[in-house]
Amino acid sequence: MAGERVKLEVKERDGRGSADARRMRNDGLVPGVLYGRGKPPHPFSVPASELRRALSGESGTHAILDVVLDGQKTTHPAVLKDYQQEVPSGRLAHIDLHEVRLDEAIQTQVAVELIGEPAGVKEGGVLSQVTRELNVEALPLEIPDHLELDVSGMAIGDTLRLVDLPAQEGVTYLDDPEETVLATVTTPTVIVEPEPEELEEGEELEEGELPEGEEAPEGEGEAPAEGEAAEAGGEQQQASEE
């Protein structure tokens, strides 16, 4: 849901560097930095459980985080701009938050979700989602958590582009509407294995004849002609009488 706001209390931190960050993660904290508008960055730490709660609502990573620094009452509306995850656990290892003004538009990326089953898929076609995120611009409270594209009317050979995506009030699409392909339905590729050549029924190979494409082993030449064989036999007999 667009416009969700979640309070997030964080604690300012003094330590910097990988060793300090590793210690905090071992204590169940996630290190981060809040970047202000013309203000120096504020390094902070936040309990991993609180951060998961803040980012697991309906707006997910697009929620407006009302950041409150420990010991202060001032609220800093911010958005998640970047994050790092541990491998292979997938746990958040670091986050970057950027403070925003609620009356000024910002740019971000929003996921595209396909809904419906294309008619072409029922006929054996294959649905492919080409673009999964779009660049958009909107006020922080107007950014949708996702964009829906209805693909149920697609037949085999159809393509949907950004121009086919319904407009969202207050949201400007920044990608090329004609060139940005969102989804396609194509005919599945069929690979036909060639069958080995076989002799037709009733066809036999003559003596000494090899199947087409095969060669005789080295040293095996053609059989001598009948006249040549008789001549060779006569020469051998004459040699024995002498």
C-alpha cells in the first residue's frame, strides 16, 4: 500500500569499520547510516528484529520510515536507499537511509507483478516476464509498493510494453514507454533429434559394400579383377616349375 509510515527508533553509534559492524551484528544489531538533506550523515544501529518489522508491512521496502534518533523527539522521514546482506544467511548486514521531504517527488524502482493467465499459455505458449522493475517518480507517500500488469488477454506472439501499463495517479514512469518490454508469450522451442538412416525394407548391401558414409579400414583395397587374378596365378605356377 502506498503511503505507509512506520516509526523506527535507532541509536547513534560512534564506532566505524568492519570490526565494529561485526560486533554489532553478533549482538543482534544492524549498522546503518542516515543521510540528511544538506546535513552530515548520522551513523546508527537498530535491532534487527525492529528493522524486519518496519520493512515487512504492506509497503515493504517502500515504506516511509519515521526515524527517531535515541534521546531525541524529532522525526526524520526517510526511505531505504540501499542495503547489504550476509552470505549465505541472507540477514541484513548494513542499510542506508535517505531523509526526504514529503512534499517533494523522489525517484525509485518499483516491482512489476503479472496477474492472470494468458490465453496463449492455455494453448501451449510460454509466458516470459522481461522487465521486473520500473523506474518511477512520485511523492514519497504516493509511491506504490508494486505495479500490476494484467496478462490474461495475451495470445501466442503477443508483447506488452510499458505503454500498455495502466497509468497511476501521481506516478510518472521514467522508462521508455515503447522500448520497455514487460512481458511476452512465445511458442515453445521444439528440438527434433535426427533419426539414424536405415535401409529400406528389402534392400541389401552387396558383398564388400559398406553403408553410405562409412569407409573401408586401411590396408583393405578393392578385390582384384577376374583377369588380373588369373594372370597372377599363372606367374606363380611358372615360377614354381623353374
